[in-house]
Amino acid sequence: MRPVLAGYGPGPATAVDDDSLARFAAIWSRAIYPVTATSMTKAEFEAHLRPLAAVLRDALHAERFEPRAAVSVGTGLVAAHCTDPEALPSILGVIDAYLVLYCGPGAELGLPADECRARCSRLQHAVAVGFAHALRERTLREQESISRAALNAKSEAESALAASEARFRAVFETAAVGIGIADLDGTILELNAALVRMFGSETFIRQRRTGDWLHPEHPEHCGHPENSGDTESVNRELVRGERDHYQIEKAYPRADGSVLWADVQVSLLRDGAGQPRYQLALLDDVTERRRLLDRLRHQATHDALTGLPNRALFFERLDQALEEPAGAEARGGRDIGVCYLDLDGFKAVNDSLGHAVGDRLLLAVADRLRECVTSPDQLVARIGGDEFVALYADPPDRRAVTDLAARILGALSTPVLLDDRQLPVHGSVGIVHGPVGGRGPADILRSADITMYRAKERGGNRYEVADADADARAITRHGLTNQLPSALRHHEFFVEYQPLIALEDNTVLGAEALVRWSHPVHGVLGPDQFIPLAESTGQIVPLGRWVLEQAVRQAQEWRQDTHCPGPPPRINVNLSPVQLGHRGLVADVAAVLDESGLEPSALCLEVTESALIGADKDALEPLRRIADLGVAIALDDFGTGYSNLASLRWLPVSVLKLDRAFTLGMRRRPADPTECKIVECIVSLAHALDLTVTVEGVETRVQADHLRALGCDTAQGWYYGKAGPADRLHKLTLADTG
């Protein structure tokens, strides 16, 4: 799982920061200066970009991340005349490729790489939004100038109608905007050449009333708050004389079937008595601007490789889905469904066949995922790498969401054919389904991500449904994993010792060292709660060496204690399979023994059966070298795996530790005869190979008696004593165990 770290934030600017910022601004300038219409020199333009780059850097470093700060960057670029449609891909491409490289937070800030890249992606979206908004405002200002000219034309037209038809015709025909005059019923009376050019045919225009001009595939938008509502109702208000004008942005069909987008201003012309007589419409062709804005919007909200919606659009739709409409609570509320997909084994494809093949595989997967969407309230997006997510807004029930996940897995069940090569593709899906109320987008995606990894842990090519308890456990494990290094530095670990008893006379022969974690929040944690985490992160190597040092030092203190009855106790220390593969293991053991002065024969290292049975010669070489030092090697948890008894002849072990499973049937009299026979055979074989036998999990006197009769050498368990502090070991007597 990806780490979630806190404590990062912007630091003070340094000379290095300024140099990195300058390099980023220089690269940025070289990329976009050729497609600008600026009057600045290259040097002036680069200087103009530096404060914009600083805004991006500061936003990237911010402790409270706010991508809207980058909107001003897009505005600043338009202000520098970066208005060519080809400029935006270059602008966003440089931010994507170089912002994190030159302006990303340093390692001392603790911001993980995947979070840094996610921030960079959202900053790109904000820059694109600012760019689009600024370009729109620029266009609107130009339109306003045209509109003022058009309104002047309207005024002059009204005067011309009353005073001079010739003057009116001059203004009407030479106007740059399309002008049409209709009666109150919408019948076209007059139209100028500009309007005919816009629609492509005068006959096509005159065949319909003004109310029939709406394009069936595009909605209409009133351009001002006071003109809210549909065009038909607003127009009725105008012809009744209740308003003098309105403005809309509207799509019309052209004579050739294409779409004309126009900014339309409609005004009411009255007669000398003030009564409504005509409608005057001024149309400005904004089709190209509309297409540009659509392209910018698509680039900012869709994945460049697959064409699927990207992370930005997914979160936009998720935010909309999480908004509770009025009255939803009274109707029982709304639900949300999310399916988080990660391809199984995709990294192996990239590593073995190359990223070009990996990209083609992603394209094929994206095409299949599109087919899984069956209704408008479903969305499939690519949010990074080989990760996809499906949103189901307000599904009818959980079954509908799991059916969507099943369709996704089914779509991936057939291998992808690339260059006559069949590539199997599978995925793991984490499902979140539940009520909308009180859930944030980040929480939902995190839960789906955690659940997806749970599906991977269970073999992959399946889906799992999110569970609050499982999420909490995963988050706790994640936190513990991140805290392991600092816990060792802050001395939060300690060692307890469980006695090893000679079954023949009940004397204490030694103890097994067991590490504990005194966590400041969760209390004392047993090894089963953190050792697997330490193994998965490699922290088991420094932790294991620390345990070895503590245990060996304690064993030497026991041996030097003149009050300790009986023979000096030996110490058993567990050795992880990860430690066994560490190349410094033999040197560490020798160094610890040398520093403490403990005799090697007083130390026994316990290695699990699964780590040794079937291991090759190279894997066993470190143990052989440790055994050559005089250290005993115990085969721990013997009997829990598929034991190859013949391998006991050449393994460098001197002790077999039988798992507690062999003693369960010996808690009563008479004991389970089958278990007794098995233990008897193992003991006989071990003794024939000159091995001693230790039994774990002895909890009753009856068990101890059975094991003694079967010839077992040593035992440990709660019957003899639980793990405890070091000073408890030499106080242990036969009376304590009775």
C-alpha cells in the first residue's frame, strides 16, 4: 500500500530553490514561446513565467494542498498572450514532466512520490481551468465590444426606420454581426448578409420561425442571471413587453447539417406609442471559441493515452454524486458505488515486453472497460498507471455494484492479442457501496484502494467488498509499518523470556527471547502483530540484530550471576527467513558473540521449517557457517509444513521444535494414540540423528507427563511459565510450575 505521511509543508526558499525555479521557467519558456502572440522578448517572457512557476512550486509544497492557487497561473499565461489552442498542451506537458523534478518537495519534507504526482496532476487541471476561464473572459470582452457596436446598430436602425430607410439599409447590410428582424410571432421579416453567411442559406432561414431554430442535440443557456429560464418563456416575456432584451448562447442547425454556436442578443422594438412591434436579433458566431473550450475541457479531464475520463473528471463526478439533493434524506437517502481496479501482474508486462506493449495493453483494457458501462449514471476512468475506477451514482442496491465489478472481471477474462502474442490480463477489484451522507471522495477512494489490495492478497482476479473493520485493520497495519524505524530508534521494543524446561528433571535449561513492542497508542503488541510487517519492509534485519544483541547480553548476565541455581542457561533467538537471506548475518552473529563474551554453545538460533525444508545449498550456507561457530540451530514449527524427513540428515540443525499442534490430543488421559505414535516416531528419528526434541505449547501437567514418557527432551509453554522479564527466569522453581 502506498504510505500516507504527515508533516510536510513548504520550507524557506533557498538559492538552490531559485536555481531550480529558474531552470523550470527556462524549459517552460522554450516550450511555449514559439506558439504565443506576445510582444515580449524571450528573456522578458521567461521572466514573466518565473512568478507563475513559483505559484506552482508553493502550491505543490503546501501543507494544506489547495490546487485552486494554480488557476492564477492559467490566467497569467493568457495575460501574456498565450492564446493559441496549441499552447495549452505544451504548458501542461512541461508541468507534468518537469515540475516535480525541479520544484518537488525534498525528502526531508516526507511527501511520498505518488502523492506528489497526484498533486501535480490536480495543479495541471487547475492551470487548464484558469487558462480556459481567462480565454473565455478575453473573448467575452471582445464580444462586448462587438455587442456595443451591435447595440449602436440597433439604435441607429430604430432611428432609420422612423427617419430614413436608406440610412437603415446601410447600417443593416454592412454590420459585421448577423442581424434579423421578426414579428412578434417569430416570422422572419428581414435578415442581413452576415446572418445568411452564418446559416448558409436564406431559404433555410425563412422556412422556419425563430422558435424553431434550436438544435435538437444541444441545450441552450441564458447568458445572464437575470435571464434564467428556458428561451421560450423568456421570449414570451419579451413579446408581451415585460422585458426589453435577453441574451443567450445557443446552438443552431446550419443548412449543411453542421452546428452553429452563437451568442444571441434579442431586443424588443416598439412603435411610436410604445407598443411591441418587432424582435431584433443580433447573432455573433462563437463556434470556434466553443470548440476550443470543448477541446481544452476534454484535454483537462481525459486521459491522454486511453481517452477515458481521468482522475480530475472522476473526482468531479464523484463530488456531484456525493451531493445530497433536497428531500433525499426523507426518501431514505442515496447510495454510492465505486469499483477500484488494479491489473494483476501488469508490471511484469512492462518489465519484460517494454512500455510500448504495456501501453497497447492498457488501450485494449480501456476499450473493454467502456463496454462495461451500461447506463448514464456509470463512469469508468483511468486514474493512473494500471489503475482504473468505475463510479456508479445512486445504484439501486449492492447487487448492482457487484454486477458491475463482475462485468469488469469478465471483460478481462479473455487474453489480449498483440502482435500474434496472447497476453493474459486479470485484475483485482475493491468495491465500496453505501450511503452518500458524511463520506468524502478521498475516504471512499482510500477504502476502495485498501479493499482492492485485500482482493490481491487473496489471490487476485476477484473482487472484495469494503468492510469498515478490515479498513481499520489495514490502516493500523499501514501506520505500524511506517512507525517501525522510529520505534527502534526511540527504544519502544523490549524482550521477554519464556523458560525452556528439561522434561527429565524439570530444571530450567534456558529461555526463548520474544520481542514485544510498547506502542505509545496501541499498548503492548505481540510479535504476530508487527513481525510480518517488519519482514515485508526489510526492517526485520535491524530489529532482529537488536533482539540478538539484547538476548545475548542478557544470557551473559545470567551466566555471570552467582545466585542463579543450576547450570548456566542458554538463550534461544528466532531468526526470520528474511534475515537468513541477509548477507551480513554471519558477521552480525559473530560480532554480537564477540562483543558480549558469550560462549557460542550458549546460543541457539531458531529457524522455521518452511524456511529450511527444500532450501538449496546457497541458502543454507550462512546457517552452516553459524553452526561452525558452535551455535546451535533449531528447526522451529516442525511438522506444520510438508516435511521432508530425509533432509534432516544434511540440514545444519541440532534441535527439532515440535509445533503445539502435536500436543492438543495429550491434554487428557488417555492421550490420543495416533498423536502419541506420531510424536514417538519423530522423537525416535531425531535421537537416531543425534538431535534433541523440544515441544512447544505445553499447558497442563498431563501433557508434560505424556511428552516425558515419549522421550521428548525439553518443553516450553504456559504450564512452566509465560514469557516475562529477565529477572523472573532464575527465580523459577519446580514449586512455581506445580
